[in-house]
Amino acid sequence: GENVEQHPSTLSVQEGDSAVIKCTYSDSASNYFPWYKQELGKRPQLIIDIRSNVGEKKDQRIAVTLNKTAKHFSLHITETQPEDSAVYFCAGGMDYGGSQGNLIFGKGTKLSVKP
Amino acid sequence: EAGVAQSPRYKIIEKRQSVAFWCNPISGHATLYWYQQILGQGPKLLIQFQNNGVVDDSQLPKDRFSAERLKGVDSTLKIQPAKLEDSAVYLCASSLNGLLGGQETQYFGPGTRLLVL
């Protein structure tokens, strides 16, 4: 089955710097890769996702890149702000024809943005 | 639009006791998921429902965990008997699941934090 590895487990940056979190996946059939942000004690919330038919997607300060050949995808946050501090999870999954396949999550990256 | 609702938010029980969690997905969402999130880890899927049918329960410890979604809307997850290692946050999520297929956004509930003593 699918296995998703996420690095680093912790990341500390200065406010205004960029942060990059990387994930690798094992199943070449996976074609959907969302990123979730989870603040302490709160639910995971989707911040961006990418499907295998594109290599990059951007939404304001957040971007995700996907390399299907190497089976890895990355989250890029530019101009980081203290409110970006949270745990970020990557996930991978695939379509099951007419129904939806489940997601396999990475172990998370705790991002700390220092003012 | 109301989000995914879960109750209770917190539960403390002793080992070998039973516990049940409840989830009400976003209205109209056909797919419902139960995840277990142990402290410091990512969510791990326990079971996935499509309407009232089970799509994937391969990671559900069936000797002690059970779940149902009888009418294809609300769902309950039960643990009987609980073990110390069941201490975790139990997250419910739902997605719309259009007929054309394809992965869709999963929306998570606030979770139930379980502590087994």
C-alpha cells in the first residue's frame, strides 16, 4: 500500500523567510496530494492540494510542486508570518474510479515562525 | 454551511471500558471517514463509508473497534474494550464525492480527544 514520508519533522524560520516541507510517496498510482495545516488542539484544515496532471500550484504565499517521476512533492511558504506556525501534514491518495480513495498522511512537520 | 460535527469533545475512561463517538458530516456529503491521530503523528484512516456501505476498513482493529453509518448520514465509532494505546484524537471527516469520481476535499471535524487510564 501507499507510504508517505515527510521531512523535516520540525522547522524553525525567522519571520519573512521561506519554509519548505518535503514529502515522498511510494505508490506511483497515487494522483492526489493535499496539504493540511493543524493548529494546536484544532482540526486539520486543507490549505492547498495538487493533482498529478499538474506540476505546480500556487495560492498567494503558498505553493506546492509535484515531481511524479521522483515521487515527491513539496510545500513552499514564502514571507512566513507568526500565524503560519502550526503542524503541516502532507497526504497522498488515488481515485477509485467512481468513488474516492482514502488518504495516507505523513507524520507532520511542526513549523515555528519566530518574530 | 455547517461543518462536520463530533461529540463528545473529550472523554476519559479506564481501560477495558467501552466508549462511543458520534459524527454528523456536512449535509449532502456521501463519504465519511474516521481517523485516529496519536499525539505527534498524522491521522491514520480507520474506516471509510460511502453512503451506508463500508469502502475500506483494512486498518480498523476489528476485535475491539466497530463503526456504523446505518442511514448513510450520521456515524458512530465504538471501542470495546478500550486499551491504553487507544488514547488519541478521533477525527471524523467527510467529502462530497461527486459521481464523476476524483479525489475531493476532506473536511475534518473538531475531533474527540480520548484518554484511556
